Amino acid sequence: MFKAPVINYQFSIEEALLKFGFRIDDKDSGASVAYGFVYNSYGEIFVEFNQSFITNFQTDMKVFYCDKNTHEQVNLYMGVMPTNNRDFIMLMQMLLPSEEFKDHLGIMA
């Protein structure tokens, strides 16, 4: 049985990111950038949202880090912005798994 995603109109992506440890700046274009969260494997993580990305598919949120050697952006996620806290936590756990989660997947830390 298919369950449609639940939209929680009281959910705020800004509040969820702040609770996760990000700081948020707004751009003149109305877009927002969350920064300041450091993940051991990647370094500082950035989240851009509330803007249109020019891609081949519809996306309204991008999660990325800058490669330490090449200084290029490495996208971890480009897609639909979570609409409730459960989806936000699930997405962040998949993108930035804990050390315990890595051990279960057999990924070298």
C-alpha cells in the first residue's frame, strides 16, 4: 500500500537545520544557505534552499561540501526539500550517517 508523504505545515526547515547545528544566512535573491555544521568525512556541510536550481529535474534543496583538495562543490543531495521532521531526520541520517551507522554498512570511516 502506497503512503503519500505527510506535509506538516508547522514544520520549518530553518528550525530543523538550526537544531541540527547549522547557522543560516539569507541571500538577496530570497534563497537561504545553512552552514557551520562540520562532518568528519567531508568537512563543513552547506545546505541551500528556497531557490531554483538550474538542473534537468525539479529540485528545491541542495546539500553539498567543498572538496579539500580541488575546492569543488561535491553534491550529496539535490532534490525535494523535506516537508516534515521525520523526513528531514531520515535524509540527514542517510547523507551524514553516524559512526555506528557506517559500521553496519561496512563503510570505512
